[in-house]
Amino acid sequence: MKITLESGISFGAELLESKPWLSYLYYTENYAVNMERVEAVEQVSGRETLSYVFRTLAILSMDGKAGKLSVEEYEIVKTVLEWSEVSKGGSTKEREAWRKKGYALDVHNLASAEIFLEYCEKLATEEENSQDDLKPDNMETDGIWGQDPVKNVMEREILHSEEKRQLVALLIRTHGLIGQALRGEVLVKANAPLVEVANLLGTESAYRVLSVLNHCIIGGVRIELWEQVKDEAMAMIRASLVRELTEFSTRERMKRLDERLEGASEEVATLFETQIFPKYELWYYQAAFADLGIDQVIWLLRKMLEKMEEGVTYLLFKPLADGLYYDYQGKKHLNVYKERIVEKYVRDNSTSNVELVVKRIGRAMLVDFQFTPVCEKLIDFCVEAERSGLLTFEKSITVLYDMFGFRRDAFDRLNNEDKYLSIMNDSEESTKNSIIDYVTGQMVVDVGSGGGVLLNLLEERYPEKQIIGTDISDNVLQVLEKKKKEEGHHWTVRRHNFAEEAFPEKVDAILFSSILHEVFSYTETENGRFEIETVKTALRNAYGSLKLGGRIIIRDGVKSKVDDSVIEITFKDPDGMEFFKNFVRDFEGLKDIEDKKIEIMEGENKVRACTNYAREFLYTYTWGKQSYAHEVQEQFGYFTIEEFREFFTELGAKILRCDAFLEPGYVTHLSPKVELSVPVFPDSNCIVVIEKR
């Protein structure tokens, strides 16, 4: 009988009885997954560690077949890989027994070495049973464990030889430290004990063992990762074996730990150099802090140091990482509601809503946030309100977070920022590609850069140009800065709002890609939102920011010419009528059209409305329920194509292009849902290009 894991890996069920390490990891009730490597929280099964071990063994199998290792070396590495993660497994009863024995389960390499040695001692006292346990007869192995009798004899020797057992235990204790040192999580000298491997096996044999072992450990995380760090890892292994380890400078280690620390102040560098790096190993740092602001991270580290106790050598951030994420639409997302509460905690140095909790277990200090019961309920409500997709609930999230002072600024969308940026990134790129053909000059500004799609397209097409992205939201700017560092882009971003002022420098091209309708929809004026003067102000400021010969390039929604025509919509989708009713209740745009000619014929599953109201509904309906709460707050068309021409003519601009069209993606998505009384859908978009004379 075969057992197949979610990862697709299979093995014979008989192995569960003969391989204790396998049994510990398969039957575990402990979910010891690194959130840094999880795509969806709900997909966590508890078997991620076992799948990882199988991946490492598969890499070893390939290395072994290539003849890199002797039979003895192969079996040493295999045994290390099999046992290095066992402390992450075990039933509740087994884990409690390990804790009572003093095993530091949260420092898994140390605890795994103890569990391995305990098993070896058991074998020594139960020789007869141990022989039965190790028999490979009639077992399905799928290439992970071979039937080679020489290797089986060698496996017995490793488990029964005191010297070999201690060697394996040493390699388990130092398991992963090469990779952690390269990431800046531990001192390079944490690998100093590896010199003992050379004393036991000889330098060249030790080098082969450690090279293959680390290939398996790092490649098991991600094959490409090993290729990226291979040269550095091999050099560190060699240095370990000859006692020539050299520590990274404080600045270099800070950069490896967190790229955002590269430009840190001298005060922060001193903090790491004197208070953190010499004293502590930092486990799960990236998993916990990658999505928090670097100022928050520094503040939290200082708070932790205030609570530190003598004898602590490990700072474990895993509990914190486990609690910061949840699933939305099938993917892992940072819980922005928790993040905002933490930000206020950092900003006000107040524990009225949340407190940083540190818990000592042996030499390890575990770090987590503890929210007040009220905040826990608030967070739960916001998560469920977000999933509902209803505008009423989304507005209530904003009201509640404003009440507690948790929102960053007036442009903080809270729950749907990631969703909004994802929609922008996934939207049609056909016309986005076409508008960048009109870019001229050296300095280019992308207004309202959102998810960064247009910045990437501009950089790819014009690598020699200075490309600047702008936005007015702290959230967006933070996401873009992170994207720039992670992906190595040379574009820059800055805060700017053309609705308020001209750009500080004269530039050659300004692109408004699907952003002017947001200026129109969200800018608050004396008369409320949806005032066309906000768009005109933004365009005048942009025109004033151009050099002579510079261009404004617009890709956005377009309004249909106002007339008395009516469009009748017949719904094919059973949810269409409810969507339309919600739209009528929630949509506040088209203030300039008094009679929108709205008529609902529920019995016929039909509705009627004037052309512009119908088009606003249709192009909101396209995005579906998941985006409704955001899209219903926007009016997509604000100028007709004639009004664009008239406005830029009055400015004295030369019009290079000014036309409306129907984005084919709307037809593709809407045709299965609706049938119209008119032969074609109304124009959805426009491209306008003008030049300063």
C-alpha cells in the first residue's frame, strides 16, 4: 500500500513501522511550517516538513548516483537528513514527553539531535528488535531508500557506532547553519563545530559530505536557491574545516538579514553590532518582519531587548509570523488589520490595544503579539466583512478603524489594498503597451503607479530613461519600494498629487493610466466627490510640469455623449439583478445627469438605464462581487472624447491622438452574463496624447 502526500510524493506504508523518523513526521499533530514559504494558510496540512525531507532525500539520491559520495558518506548524509527535522513532528503525547526530558523543541536542530541519540540508545538496548526494524525486505521505496545490502549494513553501523552516532548528531545540530549564516541570521562562527567533521572523516571526505548535505538542505527549500548561494556556501564550508571563518561586517550582515537595513543610521547599526548580532541567533526573522515597516521592526527589536533575560541565545519570531497572515481568495495575505493596530502600538508606545509578549523556553525567547479581546473581535469582524464584498461592510471597516485611530491616512484602503493592486496588475495590458509608444524625452512620470505594471513596462522598453512612479497612498509606496528591492528595478517612486500641485521638476512625459477617473471619484471638494474641476486641475498642473515638446499620455475610461438613448440589459447570470439593485443603492456618480432613466423589470430579469448609467454599471459588473465595494465608488467615464479635445485645445496643446474604443476584455467577460438591446457595448476607454507647444 502506498501513501501519497499533498505534494504528490508517495512511499510505502510499511516504512512507517520501520522508520521512526518517518512516523514522527507523518503522524504529527504539530503544524511547524515556515510562513515565509506558504502560498495559502488554509493549505497547511502539517506534512510540509515531511515533504521537505523527501525533497532533500531526492536531491541526495541524485548526488549519490553521480558518485560524489562513498557508501559510508552517503549513509551519513541520509541519516542526517532523515532525523534533522523530527522535533517538528511527533504526536502531542510524544512532544510532551520530549519537553519533560528538556529537549528544546523550538530550536529544532538541537532537539532533533537529542531525539536521534535517544533512538540510538534504544537500539543499543534492544538489539534484536533493532535488527527487525531495519530490515528492508518487501518495502516500497520509490528510489528514496535503495535495496543495496551494503548500504543497509552501513546504516546499521552508523546507528550502532558511538563515533558515527555522535558525528550524525553534530551534523544535525549544525543543520542549516550555513544557510542561516549566509542570510545573516547567525554568526558565521556558528559553523565552527564543523571542524570536528574533518577530524573524524578527514578534510576531503568532510568537504564532500558537507557540500552534498547543504546542497540537499538549501535545494530542498528551492532548487534555484542553491544555485544562487552555492559558491558562497562551498567557500564557507571549506573555511569551517580549516578554522578560517571570517565574520561579515555589521553592515554586510544587516543587509543580508534585511535589505531595508542597508541605509540604516549609525545608531541602528550600533544596536545590531553591540546588542543583537554578538548575542543572539535570529530565527524566522524574514517570515515575521518582511511585510512590516522597517521602523516598526527596529522599535520591536528594542522592546524585545528590554525584556531579555540572561542565558537566552535564540530569538524565535515564528509565533509572530504565524499570527500575522490569513487567506483571502485562496492566497496568503498579511493581516492588514493586525498590522495597523501594531503600527499604532509602535507610534503611541501604548499597550491599550496590543502588547509584545516574549516567552522564554530554555535558551530560546519566543516573540508574539497579544491583542486585547476587543481588538481580536474587531480583527475577526473586519476579515469577515472583507470577504462579504459588500460596500456597507467595507465602509464600516473604515469607520471603525478611524474611530480607534488605526488608519494610516485618508487614502488607506485597509483590507482591499492588495486586492486593488492585484486587479490593476492583472488588468488588460494591450493598451498599456500601446501608450508607452508615445513616451518621449528622458524623464518620465507614471502617475498613480499602483501595482507597478506600467513602471515595469516602461523600464523594459526604455532602460536608459529616468522613470519615476508617484502615488498618494503610503500603502502603495511601501509595496512599490518593496517590489523595487526584491526585483532589482531602477525606477524610483515618490509621493506626489497632481490634483494639488505641479511636479517639482520639468519632465518630458507624464502618463495617466487609469488614474484620472480615481482623481475624479475620490477627491473631496466643497461640493463633495465627482467634481470635474479636480480632473482639470490635475491636467493643468501636469501640463505646467512639461518641458516644451513634452507629452501627457492618458489611458482611461471615457464618457458616452450625453443624449436620450436608453440601453436595456437582460441578465443571463442569476446574480445579475441583485448586483444591479446594489449598484443603484450604492453608486453616487453621474451627478450631472438628473434623469438616469433607471427601470427594473424584475419579472423579465431586465433593467433599463440611460447609456452612461448602463455603461458605468456594466464596467463595474465586469469586476464581479470581489471588487464591487471598491469599483462601485468610482465613476469610470468623466469626459466625453469631445470634451477631452475641447479642454486640451483651450490649453494650447497639440493633440496627437484622441479617440475612444471598446476594450475587448469587457466583451469577453460580460457576454456570458448579459444581453443588450444595442448591437455593441458602449465605448469603455480612450487614449489621449497631447504635446506642449
